Amino acid sequence: MSSETLPTTEHARLRVPRNVAMLGLATSMFLIVLDTSMVNLAGLAVREGLGLSAAELTVVVNAYLVAFAGLLLLGGRLADVLGGRKVFMAGMAIYLAASAFCALATSVPMLIAGRIGQGIGGAIVVPSALALVLVLYQTPAERTRALGIWGAVTGAGSLFGVFLGGTLTDLLGWQSVFWTPVPFGIIGAIIVSRSVPPVPGRAGRFDLLGAITATAGITALALGMVAASESGWDAPSTVAGIAIGLACLVAFVIAEKRSTHPLVPLGVFRRKPVVMASVVMMLLGATLTSLFFFLPGYQQEVLGMSATTAGMTQIPIAVMIIVGSAFAPLLAKRIGLSRAVPVALVLLFAGLVWLALNPATSGLSVHLVGSFLLIGGGLGLGVVNAMATAVRDSGEGESGLLSGLVNAAQHLGSAVGLAALAGIAIGAAGAHGDISFTTAFLGEAAFILLALALSFIPTASTQPDSACAVTH
């Protein structure tokens, strides 16, 4: 990491070592990914401890995802209008308080409420942190390098999460996975408060109607799809949820057209790189979240692993996410972003198909490890380069908007994709409460195949692909 100081701009007047500031911001992303990964490993213990069905556990997971996805755009807008550091600190306080509330939960409603609080806090922290990163690193080449580090931190969070999640669950119970992020969050907040200068906000108002309709739309869609796992796709609850969700999203578009300060200026969707990258990130989010939701259950229920063993065997995925994220800028420099994204998706698709074909009677095998290596590498390369495609040309005052948009796309895919695949996989199993894991993994492969097809659509950019790669 370069030790250069923060450039003097309208947004930043103080000289701050960028490596220290980046450390604090990356710590925030690390803890959010760490906690998400640990909760996935603890899912079976939560289900058994609170007597949940598979569909009810999906609701617990999606409570976080829906709040996160629905409010990410508002979080990005808050960062632009109020100032990134101020918003970051507020979001971190909400997230840590909600994490402690989850740890103290004694019932399903309490746990769901805590998960919603975590989603709200995370939706504020992530876009504001990424917006501050884009202020620290202002050229396309620097931004791709910084996003490579950002992706590697995400992989590190997954790595420690799969290691700690199973171990802590076996030793201390599922509540421990919610206590663990608290010290990391406090440390990260202290570093950011001391090393990142206050970024002045910009004039503007908040699009409350846009935030309400977007959140309501995502919530209704996700709940409608979750209902399909128990009631069927033609049930009134399923049809009503999907219909209400689509209606709210249409209302969101109408509200954005009429708003003088829209949550998402619709003109941004005329930028082909932003649109393509957002859709790819949506499908990657659907794949990533559903994979780590279904995979621990598959390893424990089908392959007979303990929570600790399941977490340890997922380490190759996390390691390869780190490797892929670190290598992503180099690949972009060598072949260009427009080619780097399809390469990543091919690797990911191959890994998912291999996983779906893994013999159900085997424990840790060459099939399992090989698929994990391809999946991790594809995820690391794909997420970093898709995000770089979306934000590489962001102008002044747009960093929060574009980072919020691409993260919202990813987590919208996470919420709706998990709900859809849960409905399909639980329905395909036939027996109440069971899951067809092969169906789930093939569904994830189908998401990536669609993303691969979309990634070949030509896009134009104000910067050449090579300008977004690492320089040495």
C-alpha cells in the first residue's frame, strides 16, 4: 500500500497517510463479511436451537439482506449529502448495536429484528466506506488497485469467517458469532475517526419516497419468493408478494423521474458500463449469498461434517477469493476489463457445475476441493473487475451514488436470488423442510451463465480498459 498522503481536493483538505485510512475503512468491510460468513456456518445451529424450518431460516437470513439491499442507495446518497466520514461513523454505531442485540436474542422475532438492524447499519457503512476509498484514490488506475485490496479484504473476511464460524459455534454456541464483530468494529471506527479527514457534504435533499418504494419492493419480492418454498409458486401469498414487489419497483422508477433530488438519477442507466456491471453484480450477489447459505447445510447434512470441519474445508474458497481479488487488477491490465469479467465468470461457472456433480456420499474429496478453488478464484476476479467497471469513471459527487448503486445491485441479487433458489430447492426436495442441494447449485450456475452472456455486450467508456489497471 502506498504511503502517499490524501490529495488536496474540494473534498479533502487534510494530509493523511492513505495506508492508515485504508486500513480503517477495510476493517469495516472485513467485519461485515466476517459476520455474514460466520452466520452462514452457524445457520444449522440457529435452526436447531430455535426450532426453525428451512424456510424460516431463509427469512432470518433475508431479513438482513432485504434491509441491506433496500437501503444501500439511500446510504450512498447520505454519504454524498452529509459527508462520508460522518455517515460512516453513524452506520457503524447502528451495526454494532444490532450485532449485540442479535447475540442477546432469545426468540425468532428478536433475532429477525436484530438482523434488520444489522442490515440498516451495513447499508450505511458499506457505501460510505467505499465512497471514502474513492476519495483517497482518485485516478482510474489507483481505484482499480484499491478495489483489488478491497476485494482481498472481503476474501480475508470470508476466510476468517469460515474458520471462526464453525469453531465458535461448536465451542460457544451460535450467539458468539454475533459478539465477534463488535471489537473489530470499534477498532475500525477509531482508526477512521483519527485518520480520515471529514469530507464536506454537498447540497441536496433525501429522496424518502424513493427509499420507501425501493425497500418495500425488494422486501415484498423476497418474502413472496420465500413463501413459495412452503406454499407453492401459485399460492396467493407468493403471487401477492411478487405482484406487490414489482408494483413498488415501478413506483420507485416513477418517483425517481419526478424527484428533483432522486435517490438514483435515471440518467446513470444510460451508461452501458454501469448497467452491465450492476446486472453482473446482481447475479454474482445471488450466487455468492445462496452458495454460502446452502453450502454449510450440504456439508453437514449430506456429507456428515461438523460445523468446524465444514468451515475448515471452505478455506480454499476464501483463499482463492483473496488471490483472485489481488490478481484482478493485473488481469485487467493485461487483457482489459471487458475481457477480464468473462474470464472470471467462466471459472465460476465451471466450479459451480463441478460442485453440483460432486458425489453426495463423499466427504472432503478432489471434486470438492477442485470446485472450491475455481469458485473462489472466479468470485475474486469477478467481483473486483465488475465493480471497477461500474465506478471507474465516477465524477465528483458521484462516488457515493455509484458505490451505493453497485452494492445495492449485488445485495438486491442476494435477497431475491436466495429467496428464489430456496423456493425452488426446497420445493424440489419434496419432503417438508428438506433441500435439494444439487438443484440449488445448478440454479447458481444458471445465474452465472446468464451473467456471462451479458458480459459480452459491448460497452463504451471514457477511459480505456488498460487505464483502470494497476501500474507499477
